[in-house]
Amino acid sequence: MKKSMSMICALVTTFIWGTAFIAQDTGMDNIGPLTFNGARFVVGFFTILPIAILFEKKKIVKEINKNKSYFIKLLIIMGFSLFLGTSLQQAALQYTNVANAAFFTVFYVPLVPILLFFIYSKKVHWSIWPSIALCVYGVYLLSNFSNSEIMLGDALVILCSLFWALHIIFAGKFMEEFDIPIFYAAIQAVLVASLSILFAYLFEEINFSNILLESTSIIYAGVLSGGIAFTLQMFAQKNIEEAPAAIIYSLEGVFAVIAAWLILNQVLQIENIIGCFLILLAVIFSQIAPMLKKNQL
């Protein structure tokens, strides 16, 4: 039952991330990527802080005091990873198209088990590797990457996938130790917002009237993606290991394409549909294969 709830949380998280791609892309018509990032995480912070106080107020201090130094360490690692991952992804959308961004972002799927092995010497179930192959090829078909021009932003997206992978890994480690996912998502959001605003002040021109022009995209990406989705991610990784979780998150490409089809009237080709099917198959296989082995035992 707990794993089923975590699966639901992971799928809802992925759906929000996928549909937020459109808001992230259209939200930079009048402001820079760092300004957009700072604004959406401020909105995310104020969205989930009241929820954290309502449900976790009595155990926040107790949970942090269990291992305060480890809590701060994870906050720094995850905060900076999320800041760099989201900032690079946001900046990349200025130089590359959504198709290329969708393809290269999925590089975090193979990176998660590789980094797990090098950081923690942790081996993953054999089913992860064919699932990764299916997933990457599925996103290749989904994104029409074969018909896309290689652009400057692709390097930024590849780099951002490294920080997404680190964030997924340490989110799993956090949930192994602490039980305040909503409060953690709130302070993580304010840390990312602070870093984004600081660098926006240094490298961009912050104009509040321009920020208001992008309020719809900022509110959508802030409330749902910057707030609710990153909170649900913490709940999801309480009962799902990091490598299978990364494969589930790769479904964001599927949701992004469906959203573009419904909202932007982009046409789905047969290879896009096959790509969606292959990613879905990779997710199902990565979850069922380890369970079959346990049942045989």
C-alpha cells in the first residue's frame, strides 16, 4: 500500500513537471531565466510553507535534531543541485528547442545508477539497465530529436541532467533519515529562490512590471512544479529506490508532448506515440521485474 501511494506521488510529480515545461518555455518572453526561476520558487515556498506548518509543526525540531549536521549537509547538496539543475534547464530553453531539451534531460536516468555505484557502491537490479535503454530510445522517438538541429543549449541541458541525478539520489537519502518532507521542500524552495534572485541581480535586469507580465507561467510553475511537485517527490522516494524513481520521472517527456498536443496544437507523429509506449514499458518493467524475483523466492 505504501509503495502504491509512492508510485502515485511519483506519477503526479512527473505529470506536473512535464506540463510545466510549457510554462517554463513561454515564461521567459519578458524576463531572464534566473528571474523566472527565483519568482517561481518564491511562489512555491509560500504555497507549501503553510501546509508544512499545518501537518509537520510538532515534529520539525525533533526530526532535525536527530542528525542536525546531516540535515544541513543534505540541504546544501540538494539545494545547490536543484538550483543548478533548474537554472541550467531554464537557460537552455533560450538556446535550444523543447525537443532537444526533452532528449538530453533524460540523461539523468542512466546517471542515477552510475552515480549511486560510485558514491555509495550500490548495485541496482539488472532490470534497470534494459529499462534505461528503452527509456532513452523512447525519448529519442518522442522528441523528434532525429529531425532537430544540434544547438548551443544542448550542452547546458546535458550538464543540468547531472544535477537532476544528484538531487534524485539525495532526496532518497533524505527520506531514509528524516520524516518532514513538506517542511524540507519549503526550505529547499526558499534556498533555490534566494540563490536565483542573487544571481539574477548580478547578471540580469530585474523589472517587476515584466515579472507581472509572466505571472500566469510563474504561478503555474511555482505552485505546481516549484511547490507541490517537489513535495510529492519527497513522499515518492520514501518507498521507491532512486534508480527506478528516475525511470518513472522520465515520463515527464510523455506528459510534455501530450500537453503540447492539447495546448499548443502540436501534431503527434507515429514515432512520438511509439516513444510514449516504450517509456511506459520501461517504467512498468523496472517496477515489476524486481517483484517477480521476490515472489519466486
